Amino acid sequence: MPRFPRASLFFMAALIAPAAMAQSARLTYDLPAAPLATTLNRIAVQNDRVLSVDPALVRGLDAPALRGSYTLDEALQRVTAGSGLEPVVLADGALTLKRSTQPVATLAPINVTGAVETAWSPVQGYVARRSATATKTDTPIIETPQSISVITADRFNAQGATNIKDALAYSPGVATTTYGADSRYDWISLRGFDAYTPGFYLDGLPLRNTGNWGIWQTENYGAERIELLRGPASVLFGQTGPGGVVNVVSKRPQEEPLHELQAQLGDHQRRRIAADFTGPVDEDGKWLYRFVGMGLDAELPSHGMNNDRLYLAPSLTWRPSSDTTLTLMAQYASKRGGTYTRVRPAEGSLVPTPAGTRIPTSLLVGEPGYDHFDQTQWMAGYELEHRVSDALTLRQNLRYGRLKVDYAAVQSPGYVTVNDDITDPANYQALRRTVSGSREHISSFTVDNQAQTDLTLGDWRHRILVGVDYQRSRIDQFSFNGGSAPDLDIYNPVYHRGPMVRPAPWMDADLTLTQTGLYVQDQIKWNERWVATLGGRYDSADSKIRSRIDGSNTRYPDHKFTGRAGLVYLDPTGWAPYVSYSESFIPTVTLDPLTGQPFKPETSRQYEAGLRYQPPGTKDSYSVAVFDLRRQNYISYDAESMPKQTGEVTVRGVEFEATMQPIPRMNVIASYSWTPKAVVTASSNPAEIGKQATAVPLNRASLWVDYRFESRVKIGAGARYTGANYGDGGGTPAQVPSFVLMDAMVGYDVSHWSLALNVRNLTNKTYIANCGYGNCYYGEPRTVVATATYRW
């Protein structure tokens, strides 16, 4: 019989033996009169229970003060007395409410909102129970028939994540090292596919881009949660990538007042201040406000280049009645700094050059003083919800924004060769350099109109969502690549020694992208055990390009229907197996040389089966998913460089994720991805078949553990493992080695203060994050950040 380390046995025991809580235990309560939702949430937290309540049930209801020693049942009965609601403890230990069958006096409505968890609310701890990213409705995650992860603010703050890439680093199916260290964007891939285009989502509305440099930025400090839906999702969002959707949920005005000031210090001259204030404006609670702000003064890890940011996000909620809510949201963000990348030729980084030399990892290939990335963006919009009746709710979400980016950088396409002897070190003494950049102005408008109908027919409940959304982006783009810059001596670099010659632009054009979609979704629940989700969508997408280079006007119209179907079984013991099928599409802007017409949209489809488990009486959550995902009809090029729509990429794998509390005050987050197949399975170029389109290792895993002592000291540590692979395109001269990165945290909470020190890449490991098409990318160096937060 094999022997396992004690730590492994402890970990396995934590997975299969969660602790149960007794309902008969008496606790002492000292709760003031408050909205019923707030009081229920406090009782749930004190009893370490999950609270799952439809916000519509408790809207406008108050709870009396609760002081004294009570069992859980007694406490619930006292605070719900006279409300017309009955408390229910579900089989898994979660708390919920149902309408009472006994006649009660009608209570006068009071316009309040409680702290019951919704798909958009703050989450205490690391486990969210509800999300709207997969359905556009407030739905329990356990009833969602597709793999989804919710990274709460408590979680990514504990791990010291300062951007989306860091926040997703402990989630399965995510590659955060696509282009190594890069100060420009959060480059990630999902299930083996680039998530860069068509872009992320903010509050369920798209942050559309064209795959160039005009990319909308997000700010972790302004996020309540970051949600990851894996796999195709066009049935609700229209054109999306095959790997999935990243949706950032913004901080919104809250009923309970919160005042927070935060200061950070770190390496690379990092100095940051931030503030978060929210609460009611008036005594009746009809008006709520929130203001989130952040200012960063820092440097990039090389040559003292600036890395400065500003983020301001005010919001205001108006509740004229218990049935209507309007939230106005705006944000302004700016980014000023240089450009920090760590790209190198594969020969000289992954493997030695034929002369046996390597490029120092500390070398800056760019040009300080010339390289810059300056971006300014602002957005304004609203979320409007009106409950017409118990059966019908109308919503409209709208946003308009503008973005301006000015980018230029020096890069290297390879070595300066002086003779034909490939073994001569003189041929690897200097790097040739060129310049690239872009100036882009983007305006974006998007609106999503929804009608939600809730119907009950015997044991069958239908939540039908009908929506029409529209988006329009106009992009003025001037981009160039090539030209020349002074050569750079690898071992004795000297900068600022000559002019940068910019080439003629490869694009100087106006682009207009529009999309109109009609979608229908039905979430069907029967016998309290089965949940089916069915959806379909028809899109009309249109791209127009007016070139200022040749004066041409080109239009690319597309029409596409996509669908999704899923089934979940809810077992009383907390298990929830599911199966699903989903589709997505992305329009192409390539013309068929045989017909002169645009190619049809690229499509994707996924089959997925999974199992979720939420042990009764705990805050634990476990999930495993097996999937078959195919990107189809993408453009590949034959031996004569002629485009044909014959490309296909197949990705198959298994993903596991667990978030648990094996003992009080300890949190454990574990993930594992096994991807045995991620290759090109069809192409007009036979040399591509059997190779990986993007680098996907066979194994990827992560583990994070933190613990809070009774002394209020907290510690945490994490490890992230990425297996070996052969890079993007599968053509690297050698295998890209596997690597493990370590992270750590230590903190202390006292009174109104919370102090923390986070270190990512604790050992300052030098590693190659990825390679592809002749280049390799070194990963992020160590970062150290100290944070002091004061709340009152």
C-alpha cells in the first residue's frame, strides 16, 4: 500500500470530512433594529451559515432588535415574526426564507436594501454563492450548468493581486503568462484560447476592442468581484472568444455605511493611496452613494520609467419605491508610463545561440525616454430595474465611454549579423531594433434591455429572460510597425544615441463595429431537484473600415444564431452534477480571394460535464469539469499564403477547483488543470496540424493557504505550477521548462486597522513564461507591497 505524507492525508481529510454545525447551540446576540436582510445576514455570519434569499422577498422589511441567548431557530423566528415570511434551514445547512401560509398584517413598506448576497453584492470571505455572469439573472452558482469561478474582493486582496491577471492566477484553465512581464495589459488565455479579443466585460456589458492597442483598462480596487465563465458564451453576449468571458463586477452603493482609507508602499518606488466611501445620503435610504478613488505613483522594474495611474469611480443609487432602482455609475482612469516587456530571441534565452552565448535577463531591449504608453478613458452609464409585478421585472443597462491611447516602443526582431559564420560570437553581440506604436481614439455605446418573467406552473418554475442588446464602437486608428532604431550592444548597452525612424502606417483608418442581438433564455426548475437552462440568440454584426491610406471603404456584414442547453441535478446532500452544450462566434475581416466576399464568422462549440459539491453547514465549494472545446472555421493559410476557412483547434481537458475552510480561521484554495489535447486538428497548411496554436501545458496547478491566529496575526502562502510545453505554434527549438512560483502574505488586524505585506514570486525566480514564433518571454520579477487600511 502506498504511503502518503501527513500533509496529503490532512488535505484529503479536509476534502471529504467538513464539520457540521448544530442548530440547537445557543449563541449570544446583540443586534440592533435593522433591515431584515441585514439582520439575517448577521445571524448567518455569527452561525457560520450560508444565506441564500431572493432579495425581492425581504425588500422593504425591518427586523426588531435581537439581544440575548437564542438557538438558531429561535433567533430566526424572532426576527421574522410578523413579516409574512418563514425561515427555512435547507438540507445543506444554508438559510433561506419562504412566504408564510398564515395570514399576517400588512407592513408599511420601507425603502431599504439589506446585505443578503446577490449576484452583484459584496461577499464576505472567499466563496460566492450567486452570480449573473452565466445567465444575466441572479442565479445560485450551483444551479449554473457551466464552469464558473468567482474571485471575491476578500480573496484577491488577501493574495495581493493588483490586476486581473494576478487575481485569476489561482483559477483553473487560466494562463496568466502568455507574454510574460508586460506593463501594457493583462494578457491571459482561457482554456487554451486568447482572451485579448474581443475583450473583457464590465458589469455584464462589453469592453470591446479590435485586437490592437486600444484596450479598456480595469481596476481591481474598483471591483467587488471578478468572475470567469469558461467556454463559449455568445448566447447571452454575442460575439465572444471560445475560451470564455471575464466579467468584472463594480463596487456599488451600499445600505450599510463604509469608510475606508488605504495606503501602499512597495518596491520600484510604489506609492499608492486609495479611498472607498459608501452609505445612505438621506434618512429614508432612498439615495445611496459610493465613491472609489485610487492614485498610484510608481516606477517600472527597469530604468526608472514611470508607472503612474489614477482611477475615480463615483456612483449613486436612487430608490423611489421598493419596486424601482436606478444606479448611476461613472469612472475615469488614466495611465502614464513607459513600456516594460521582457521579450528575447529564443536562441539566446530558451537555448544558447550557436556560439554558446545567452542574453542577460536584465537587458532592456527598448529605449527609455522614447518608449511610452499613455491612456485615458472615461465611462458613464446606468442600471435601471423596475418590478412591474411579482412575475415581471424590466431592466435596462446602458454605458457610453471614450478612450484615447498613445503608444510607441522600440523592439528587436533579432541579431545584427556581421558574417556568415553562425558560430561566430560576433553575430550575437548586438540586437537590431525597430519601432512600433499606435494612436487610437475609441468611442463606445452599449445598451442591454431585458424583460424577466417568473412563472409557476404546478411543480414547475420558469424564469424566462428576453433581451435585446445593441453595441456600437467607432475607432480611429493610426498604427505603424517597422522603421529603425539604433542597434543595441547586448553586453554594453548604450541608450539615447540616435533618432527613431518611424515607418509609414500599416493602418490609418476609421472602423465602425456594430452588433444587435435578440436572445431568449428559460431557466426551468421542477421538483426542487432539476434545473434546465435553454437559450438561443440571433445576432446581426457589421464591420465597416474606411482606409485613409488607399481611400477604400469595406463592409463586413455577418449574421449568426447561437444556442446553449444545460441540465443540473440538485441532490439534498449538496452534490450537483450537470451537463451542457454552448456555442460562440466571432466575425472575420478577411476576404475570400475566390469570391471577393468576407468569410463567414469563426465559430466555437463546447460539450461539458461537471460536478459541484457544497457540503451542508459549511462555506466550502468544490467543482470538477471535463470538456471538449473546438474552435472552427478560423482562417488558415496554405503554402501559397492564400487564406482558406478550414482551420480547427481542439482542446480537451479536466479542471478541478476547491475553496474550503478545513478548520476555523483557515482558508484553502486549490486548482488543477489537466489538458491532454490542445492542438490544431484542421488547417490549409498541413505543417500546422498536430501542433498547439497557443501554449497549453499538460498540467497546471495552484494552492493557496492562509490562517488567522487568535492574536489576529494572519499568514498565507501560495504556489503556482505551470508544466512544460512547446510554446505558441509548437515550434520552439526546445521544450519551455516548467516552473513553480511562490507567493506569501503576513498581516495583522487591530481595531480599525488592517495591515498586510504581500510578496509575489517570493524567491525572485527567473523563468521563461512562454515562447512562440522565434521569441520567448521572461516572467514577472518579485514584487513586494505593504498595505495599511483604516476602516470606520
